Amino acid sequence: MTWLATKLAINRVVIFVKEHWKIMFLAAWSTIVWALSRRNSQAVIDAMSANKESYEAQIKSLKKHHREEVQKIQDLHLKYQETLVKIEEKYKKKKEQLTHVEKKKVKQIVRKAKDSPNEIDKKIEDLFGFTSSS
């Protein structure tokens, strides 16, 4: 009797497998994938942490370079402002010196040509390069 019971049980299993082979295949496939991925999970975790550290190092480096560039720009702007002030001061001094020199020349012209307004006009025109409107 046991032989007949065993044969009946095997037939039932074969029929079940024929009708539900997709479920059996998915269960077997899932078990295989789980076993294989479980074995390499630490390597994946290590690779991801290495990528994260590399990313953080790159961000830190980029921030450092950005701060340095901003500082250089600020330094150059400050140097520009200082240079501009110096140039303006030199310009004012030169302008004052030039007006002093021009005033002295005009005084000399007036002293030399005391009584001749036409001669004074002519020398001033020659000196400064403009003509009188008279």
C-alpha cells in the first residue's frame, strides 16, 4: 500500500508542478538571486562609501578653490580702488602744477607786452592753442 500512496503523491506533485511551474520558477529564481546578491552586498556597500568619500573630497576642494577665487577678486578690486585713488591724486597735483605754470606764463606775457593788448592776445593764443572770439 505504501507504494501506491507514494505513486499517488508523486503524480499529484507532478500535476501541481505542471500547472504552477511559473510560481516554482519564480521562487527558485528569487532564492538564487538573493543568495548571489547577499554574498556581494559588502563589496557594493564599500564601493558606495568610497564614492561618497570621493564626492565629499571633490566638493570640499571646489569650495576651497571658490573661496580662493573670491578672495583674489576682492584683493584685485581693492588694489584697483587704491590705484585709482593714487592716479586721481597725481592728476590733481599735475593739474594744479600746470595751472600754476600757466598762470606764471600769462603773467610774464602780460609784463613783457604791457601796453599792447593785441600782442598779449596773440601770445596767449600761441601758448594755449585757442583763438580769441573778438
